Amino acid sequence: MMASLDTAFWITTLSILGLLVLSAFFSGSETALTASSRGKLRAQADKGSLGAATALKITEDNERLIGSVLLGNNLVNILAASLATALFTRIFGDSGVALATLVMTLLVLVFAEVLPKTYAITNPEVAASRVAPPIRLIVLVLSPVVAAVRALVRVILRLFGVTTDPNDAILSYHEEIAGALALGHSEGVVEKEDRDRLLGALDLGHRTVEEIMLHRSQIETINIDDPVDEIIAQCVNSSHTRLPAWRDDPENIVGVIHSRDLMREVHRLVVEADGKFAAVTRLDLMSVAREPYFVPETTPLDEQMRQFLTQRRHFGLVIDEYGALLGLITLEDILEEIVGEIEDEHDEDAPDPIHRLSDGTIEIDGAMTIRDLNRAMDWNLPDEEANTVAGLVIHEAQLIPEAGQIFRFHGFRFEVADRADNRLTRLRIRAM
């Protein structure tokens, strides 16, 4: 009987220790797989790490992964506690229940929770690569049970009016990266300029050409029926190398004249005429005009940049669904959304668009975009309903304000400093 008791004691003890090891494995695996960076795992997988590739695959369905790990962890913890209770009760009698609870709580807390999770959180990618293969097998084995539990949970939540979509990510990559950049900037690790560039690149897919285009009222164009010498003078003196050409109606764009193409043809005609500039009167402008490239207003910026690069274009005319001209967009406009204003030796020095007053108020042109204002002032004014600051004021006020009117929304005080016709030309803004 004594030999039997001794054998049962050691078998039970070893079983409890083995279950604690399994509990530590499950706890550490959960922390490693949820805390690891998918970007770093992808980099390791591209270098040939099978463990990292496996970790990437099983973390695609986090709900199933966490469900399987929690199920396994709870099974081994409950079984270990049951065996410890039986063992301590046999040795110490009724007081063994309390003693088993105390001992198992300490063992599970230290060796099955804190220790493995601390290691996993300090080396998440390494730990995730190591535990991924066995965890993948466990997920496959326990998936039927986990699926049933998931279905039961959704039914219970639905009874309380909560609906869940298993295909929806809890946090999108865009929000995750943006949050990390904002945190890094607030802690002084990421410079404002670097944050703005990275966020600008991330936002390209969420913004359309309509938001950054140059409005048609500001486009410099050519009337192709004007005298040739006047057109040549306009192209030479313009700060732009490409000018849209129209006929009969400013919105009837028939081509785009590139100053280099124009000058090349002018040179050819003058040389053939033995240096007589009067020969340019024979110039056929349509022969040097390039075919206009039209862009729908709803095209995402990242797609439009790909189109510019693929088609080797730098210039597009933005149109609405009815084909009416809205404005123009260039490759440089899109790049400026990432790197900020790009200026060359031909750009005129422009004054600071933000005039700062002594009381902390700023005065700006109403046509200034909300995005540019947010970048310059490090603010977070919403730009979902309007592109310009004037548009935001009109949207919030639900009318076209008069000069002198004051509004307060989004934590700021807006004063209409000047108005021309239906346009808010100058605005004063102060944070409240």
C-alpha cells in the first residue's frame, strides 16, 4: 500500500509539473503571437524563416488562435489544480484544499504566467517563430471546439444587442501605424516632418484627386486661336512647362502644349527660314499639342500616382462624372502630399500662408486646405466633409456666413474676416 501510495504521489507530482510546463507554453505563446510585429515576421519569413512564416499564417485569424490557446491553457490549468487538490487532500486531509489552492496559485502565477509572458514580451518575434509550429497543430486539433465556442459567444452577444463580424479587423494597419507614429512623435522619438511624410504616404489610398487638384479658376490656359507670337510669349513667360489649350470655350480642352515641344518647333521653323522669326506664323499649334489626359475626380491618389508613372505622364485634367472640367493635378502635387512643398528656381517666393497674431489667433486664406493647416499647426481638424477651411466653416454653419460672424466647433473659434461674393476669403482661427 505504501509503495502504491509513493508511486501515485510521484506520478501525480510529475503530472502537475508537466501541466505547469504546458500552461507556461500556452501563456508565453499567446503573448508572443499577439505582441509580435507582423512586419518583422514578414521580413524574417522573406529571409527563409519557416517559423516566422507559420506565425504569420496562424495570426491571420486571431480569434481562432486566441480561442485555441485559451482553451488549451484552461484545460491544463484546471487539470493541474484538480490533481493538486486530490494530492494535498490525500496527504493533509480537509485542509489540503486550501493548501492546494495557495500553492497552485503561486506556481501558476510565477511559472505559468509571469515568467513565460515576460520572456515572450521581450523577444516576441523570436518566441513566436519557435512556438508557431506546435501552436499551429494545436489550433488544427482544437478548431472544432473553438468554432462551437465562437458560435455560442456570438449568439449570447446577439441576445444583448451586440453583433460581431469575424471578418472585420479590430484595428486596421493604417490606424495601427498612424497610432504608433503619433505616440513616437509625442514621446520625441519621431520628428514632426518624418511623421507627416509617413502619414502622407499612408493616406494616399484614402484620398482622391479632387481633394488636392488645382481648381479650374486658377488654371493658366491658352486660347489656341490667339496669334502664334502671343502664345509663344505666354509659354516663355509662364512658370509652368505644360499649359492646357482650349478652343471656343475654356472648358473645351483640345490639347496640352509643352514649352519644350513648342520651342523645338519654333527653332526648326526659324532655322529653315534662315533665322527669320516671322516664320513662326506658319506654326501649327495642334501639331505640337499633346493629347489631353483626363482623370476622374474620384480616383485615389495612390492609383493616380501609379497611372502617372506607368504612362510616363506628369499632368492630368480632372473631370466630373459629366465630363465637365474641374481642375488639374500633377505628379508633383501627389508627391507634395508626402514630402511637403516642392519648390524650384522658377517658383515665385510666396509669403507664409499663415499670419500669426499676437493673441494666438492665426489668419489664413479661406481656400487653404484643411490638410495643409493641420500639417502646419499640428491640429486635427476633420477633413471628411470639406477640403478647405472655408468649406468646413460653411458645412458646420449650414450657411454662407457674413464677414464678422463667429463660430465655435471642434475646439476652435472661427471668425470670418472677409467675404467676396459667396467665398470666405479670409478667416481667423484660435484654439479654445
